[in-house]
Amino acid sequence: MKRILAGLALTTAAALAIGAPAQAAPVDPVKALKKQFVSGHGVRISETSRTVADGKTLASFKTTGRFAFGKSGVVASDIRNSLPGTKSLTPPRSITIGGHSYVQGGAFSEDLPEGKKWVRYESPTTGSSFNQVIDVFEPKVLKAVISKAKSFKGGTYKGSLTYNELAKAYGTKLGGKFGKIKIDYALSVNSKGLIRELKTTWALDFGMLGKTSSTTETHYTGWGSTVTIKAPAKSQWIDVSDLDEDSGVPEKLSESSIDSFAK
């Protein structure tokens, strides 16, 4: 009888061991991102962004884009923005490469000299988009987002961080009421740890002036695909500083969420 009971115990233990395999730890998204930093490779995005003030929609963006990588991160981007029904200082199209942004469309295509189709501006960063405040292409920022997550379930990290904490990840500082704003986020990754989707939301209460909130949802596809981005031919662009003083073209580009931290 003792032998039978011992045999049953061993059989049961073996069954439990087989029936409850150990759960594999999730792939580190930061390491997965760095592996994508290969010259000639890149990723595509599609994005929607909506800003609401006192219950009314102030702006609704739709953005698509391509990003080209180098050994240390993004080296070029080609972004298209759509803001229906509003004349915006955000360019409908922007190619950023080599420390400059070449833009066209809307106010940026008015009063240009004959033969010129683009306006060139100095640009310190390529950014992730004009609307997404969290640049997941920056390893230090992605690391901060992962570390601040309160949960990881179904391939999605959920959490929140303040603008002060985000600015610190970018290597700069903020202060005042703006720095205390909380950004809620949901970052989804695939089985390889590569980002599939990022949704961010923040809100600011102006008291009697009402409450403003913004939500941006970005989808990432085609990781590792071949991406080639080139600046427009020199014959097709003019530097903004060379335009006439009475030109209707904006003197400066509106800052993207990423550029605001780069300063």
C-alpha cells in the first residue's frame, strides 16, 4: 500500500509540473527597440489625436509617417498631417533629415517663388510625430515608461507619469503647474517586444476657463522594413530666411510635443 501511495504521489507531482509550466518573462521592449536600429531599416506609424476643451473638440489630427533608423536611432522621418476644417501652423507634410525639416502644403505653400515647392527650416530632432508626447524611439524614454507601468497584461503596459518625470527621461527639466500634469498611457507590444500601439491621455483643469484634455493613439507597423527618406532636390526648396518679409509663410514651425522637451 505504501508503494502504491508513493507512486500516486510521484505521478500527481509530475502531472502538476507538466500542467503548470513556468511563465516566460516578457521580452524587454528597450532591447527589442535597439535591435531595430539598423541603417536602411525603419517603421511606419498611423495616428489620431483629439483635443477637447470644455466638452468641445478643438482639434482632431490624423497623421501617417515613416521613420528611418541609423545605428543610434531615428535619422529621418517623412510625416503627413491632416487637420480637417482648420488652417493650422502644423505642415501637411514634413520631411526631416540632416538637421533640417522640409515642409509643404497649406500656409507653407503660399507666396513661394516660382519653381519652389518646399520651405526649409532648421530642426533639432526628428521626433516621433507632432502630437505623441512620448517618443518611444528614444530608449531612455521607453525605459521610463516601462518602469512606471503599474500593470502588464495581455501584452500591454499600463501606467502614468508626470510631465516632470517625462522631461527627466528626455534629459531636461520642467516646473510649475505644467510639470505636474499626469499622462496616462497604454503601451502594447508583440511577442518580440516590439511596440504595436501607444495611447496617451492628459488633462489640465483651468478652473473657470474649463478643462482641456488630449488623447493620442499611435499604431506602429512594418518594423524592420526597408525605409529610404531623402531631402527634396535643392532646386525645389527655399530656406525660410530667404523669403520676403511680406511672405505669408510662417517664420517658424509649430513645436511638436517632442521638440518642446528637446530645448
